[in-house]
Amino acid sequence: MPDISSQYIESMLLKELAFAYPDVVSVYSSNDVGMVESVVENLETELCRVYDNIELIHPGELEGASPEMMDDARLAVSECIKEIGTNLASAINEHGKEELLSCIDPVKTDPILYSKRIGLSGMPSKLICYDGNVVPSVIKTGKHPENGVWNNDRLHVAALAMLVEEEYGKTVEYGFVEYARYGIVRKVIVRANDRRQILKIGNRVKKIKDGTMPDKKEGPLCEYCNYSEMCGACSAKVSLASRFF
């Protein structure tokens, strides 16, 4: 488990608050007068509920968290509420309540998926029934890009899409990323190159499990890595090809 900090608790609160978005959105229609203020008010109510229940939902992860950490995390999330509410209200006005709900209302939360065929497992934040298809959605609590999604988030969605395909036996062409700190939902098209990269990563992981370490490439994080000595020992024989890449 990671070290408990107010930032870690903040991420947990943001994720749990994102699960409440459908309840907040469902009571509005486009162009409701004073919708932004009302959405913000309802989000604040939901945050109070989430905060009261968070230790019941994640007892092990929050063991040892101090009251000061909890309060700091709650305050940090409170400061995001206005922007979240503004963006959700904007999405309702632009796309309509039903369209937004179809992107965020889950049929399952945190399901564990496994594919024997590609040797991967994963747990999407949500499974969404969008346009008659079950697709994955992941909740991210960091910053969002100006357009689209971060490359790592794209690969995450692609991997989960491949797991959903095996679970439900239907091709998954897209998924969603919810940037919970801002109340922004982005649709992700799963491309062939994304799938190719996932299979490549899976193959590398399999080789490591079988005892073959990849060629060592020094980087700024190596200084802080707990496995640097092991990595150096396993990478004593560097391939010729690695000299060029």
C-alpha cells in the first residue's frame, strides 16, 4: 500500500464523488435556470456523504490516516466542487442529460476482468452501457489535457477494452476517461496501434515473469529505484540492438 497522505485521500474522495455524478446529473434538464449553482450545491451534499462513508468503503487503505489528513483532503476536494459543477452543467446544456448519463452511469463498478488469451487482468472504474455496448470507463484524479486524453490513459482504456471484449464476446471500439477533479468526461477511440502496444507490453511482462529482464536503460528515476541492483545484475549482458535505441 502507498504511504497515506492527504493527497492520497483526496484522490479517493474524488473517485467516490465521481461515482455520485449520475445521481447529481439525473435531476436536471438542459437550460434549467440556476443549474450551475444547484449542481454545485448537490455536489457539496454528495461530498459530505462520501466523506462520512469513505472509511467504511476503504477501511484498510485509510488505517492510520490522521484527522488532519482527512480534513485537508476534504478541503482540497471542496475547492474543486465549483469547477466540477460548472463543467457538468455545461455538458448537460451542450449534449443533454440523457447523453451525459449514458457516458457516466455504470452497470458495474470496479469489476475484475481477466483474459487468459492475452495474459492480462484489470479493473475498470466502471462498465458503461453506451449505445447498446458494454464499454470500460476509468476515473482519473489528476490533471486533464486540453484536448483528448493522456497517452497512458488511452493505453489503459485500450487494455480494459480488450478485457471487456473477452468477457462479453463483442468488439469494443471505444471507452471513456472521467477526469474527476474537473467533472470532464472524454470519449476514447481504441485504435489498432493501442492494441498493438498492449500486446507488446504483455509480452514484456511475460518475459520478466519467466526470468528474462529487458535491457537496462538508465533514467532519472533509477536513483530512487529499489530494484536498481537487481536490474543491473540481470542486464549485465546488453544486446547489440539496445545500443541503437
